[in-house]
Amino acid sequence: MITGIKINKIEAVKKKDEEVTGLNVNITVEDVSIKGNEIGISFNYVVSYLEGVGELKMSGSLSTKEDARVCKETAERWEKEKRLPDSLAEMVLNAINYACSTNGVLVVRAINLTPPIVPPRIQLASSPSRS
């Protein structure tokens, strides 16, 4: 269960006055620390606007309380592979993405960049023909 998320640093830069054609989001887990049943995770969140238009960088930390089994599995996996167990990684990455993208909206607005939220693609289903 995630108990807190904190953003420590934000940097946004607009490099070109061109239309944004897309963006890439990259979330990196930098470090993991475990004390008892608490897991601390430091992260970086980077949005690169395509064609070199701009960039948004955020770094911070997230804390979560887990049972002993998850803490042990996390410690072993991090030590061997520098990766989180899939079950924990999904929850952590979604929390980081949500916190950073929502806060990033306000940051990039000041420099006229598109919000770092990738909207879902809407597809209309063809309706059955009526006779």
C-alpha cells in the first residue's frame, strides 16, 4: 500500500517554438531501500517532447508498506537485477505516472507545452445498419 509520494525536483524547458507532435514518457526507479515493512523508492520521471520541442524532468520518492514476503522479494530482486517485482512495479509506476503527470500539467502550462498526459485513443464502433 502506497503511503506517500513526494516530488523533490522539477525542471521544464521549451527548446523550440514548434507544434508538439507527440511525447515520450520514461519512468526510472533509481534506488530502493527497505526498513522493516516499509519500502522507499527514489525515481525520475522524464517527458521528452518529440522533435526536440521541450522536456519535463521530475524526481522524487515514494514510500509503501508491504508484508514481509513482498519486502524480502523486493530486496532480493533489487539486489540481483535492479528491478522491482512485477506486482509491486505496476502499482509503483502507476502512482508515479499519476502524481507526475497531474503536477506536470501546471508546470508545462507556464512555458506553453502540451500537458504530459497521453489521452486514450477513442475509436467509434460501427453501428449495425438499420433496416
